[in-house]
Amino acid sequence: MKLQRDPKIWSNPNTFDPERFLTSQAGCDVRGQQYEFIPFGSGRRSCPGITYATQVTHLAIAHLLQGFDFSTPSNEPLDMKEGLGMTMRKVNPIEVMITPRLPSVLYKF
């Protein structure tokens, strides 16, 4: 069982639910001390750039969420079934429509 999908730790671990991290798992340890979610490794061999990477990731996501609206075609729910392979690919590709929040004239320099 993968730790990131352990039902003892996460409710509905196979459901795409990013809101779960806003309140219920606010204290989730990404630095590898409790081994629930280990994106950067842990212990002596952990990634030295963990602080930089998390700050850059938060900044990039904040800019994307501030500047664009994200939706699916026809506002249908996402199919989050995973396929087999070297990476965790989705069985059906995720289609997302990204539209700017502001008029295009405001994006010109």
C-alpha cells in the first residue's frame, strides 16, 4: 500500500479532493518526519532544495490561480482513474480549459 493512498491516514484516498488539505490535513508533514507524504525523500538523503522548491511551487500556483479560471469542457467531473506504467498516468487524459480572468488589454506591456 502506498503511504500517500493509505485509507488509515486519508479519507477517500483515491478521490481527487484538494480541499482536504485546507483544514483536515493542515499539519501534513511534507518534510518526511511522519512519513505520510514524502515528495522530497527523508532523513540524511532528503532533497536539499525542499524549502526553495516548496516556496517556488506555492508562488507559481498562486500566480496561476490569481490570473486564470480553470474549468473542464462542459463542466463535467474529472475521471481520476490511474493507469499502469512508469509514472502515475490517468486512464483518460485530463482536459482543462484555462481562461484569463482579466481582459486581454490589461496583459499587454
